[in-house]
Amino acid sequence: MEDVSVSLSNYYNSLERLLKCPKEQRGRFLEQTRRMAEDYMQGNPDATPQEVTDFLGDPRELAREFLDTLDPELLERYQKNRKIFRWGFAVAMTMIVLLLGVWAVALKAQPIDMEVSRVITIQNNT
């Protein structure tokens, strides 16, 4: 049964990526889905990973059905906050790249003060 559970990790990862909702609800639903799979495997000890995923259904459909049960205002706030975070991150990264570019140009344009000195050693072999 453990081999089947390990094989289902791709299914769970796919499902998690599709659940565009707050972390608390996503975690609760993923745990519920894992319990359903474990219950199925206990009742069908020889089940293959494919049979378990067939029982659970397509992850896209499962995610959509779960998201349909959530409060639309909650999902809207989550999507809005996520969009704000992404834009903020994009702006911050753009500013960093611009600042690094300006710094690189300033370094390149700045003359390098260099003093060359030569040390001559004279040995007296007397």
C-alpha cells in the first residue's frame, strides 16, 4: 500500500497546484482527498495507483468541485491578494534589475585610479 501512496504524489501535487484558494482550505481538502484514497486502498489492498486515481477522479474536476463549495467572496479576495502580490513581486524585481544596471553602468563609467610603482632591489655582493 505504501508504494501506491508514493506513486500518488504526482496526483496530489497536481491537485494542489489546481486549488487556487487559501492555504487552510487547500490543506484541509488535500487531507480529505488523501483519506479518501487511503480508505479506498484499505478496501482494495491490491489496487494500482491508476485504480486509485480513477476512483478519485480527474484532479481538474476534483479541484473545480471543491472550489465551487467555497465562499465566492473568499476566493475573490484570495485571487485579488495573489494578483497584488505577483505585481508587487514583479515591480520589486524590475527595480532591483534597474538598480543593478545603473550601478554597473556607474562602475564602468568611473575612472579607475591606479598607481603603478616599481620596486628595484639592489643587492650588494661584497
